[in-house]
Amino acid sequence: GAYLTEIRLGLPAGLASPSVVTLYGGSPDLSDALVVGVSQSGGSPDLAEVLRAARASGALTLAVTNAPDSPLVETAELSIDIAAGHERAVAATKTYTAELLALLMLIEGVRAGDGVLPAAEREALAALPELAARTLADDTPARLAPRYRFAQQLVTTGRGYAYPTAREAAL
């Protein structure tokens, strides 16, 4: 979300340090800022406290979560329910992906100036299911996994696959 905000909107964005508020009792001046709390469960007391402090300092607060009845949503002035359904995986991949999509749609709606996702962005997003299906159908990870199953250490870097974006594919 911070990267998208800076790249697509040209606005500086940063990450909050919840312990500044919860452990050290700080009250950052976040007046005239949009403070977004992103949480799968919406139940993290430290995130809710950051939003509470931000709101008290004059910030507009937004909760992005998969739990519309959570403490985070109760604390924020605005909320986005990502509606990803019950999460069954510990890694919360489905929820995380849905949160990223919600942030993308929010930022692009702000960039458009009227809250409506531009047609080019809707078209690019419409390609996501097919791109996900191609990624899931790729057998490369299954073929490579046996080679590394006994590795004691593993370091990865860079970008694994470079599927074309919808715009690139159209060119």
C-alpha cells in the first residue's frame, strides 16, 4: 500500500510503529493524514490503538480487514471488508492477496479522482484470475522441490516468473 501510494499518487507514505503508541505512550501528529490499518482478523489491539491515537490527532482512519465486526473496524471511521471468507491456511495467503487487491483498488480510485476504477485498470485486474490459474498450473515448483528438500540453507532473491501484464499482452 505504501509503495502504491508513493508510485501511483506521488504522496509520501510510511509504516507506523505501533510500539511508539502502545509501549512508549507517544502520540504522533497524524492530522490531515489518512491512516490505514490492515489486518486479517482486525483483532490486533496494537493496530486498533494506533488507529485510535491517529483519529484523536485528527487523522482520517480506515480499516482494511477480513473481519467486518472486529475491534479494528469499530475503531476506524471507514472500513473495507475484503470479503475473502474464512481463512483456513496459517499463512493467510487468500486474505493477504485480497487485502493487496483492496489497497490497489482504493489507491487507483483515489488516483482517478472520483473513486471509480478507470477502464484500463479494470481490464488489467480482470486478467488476474487467468494469470493466477497459469501460475498454479505451472509444474516447475513441483519438479524442483525434490532437489532441495534436504537443503540445510536456502537463499532466494529476485523475481521468479515474469508473466506479462494485461497491457503488455495486448501489445
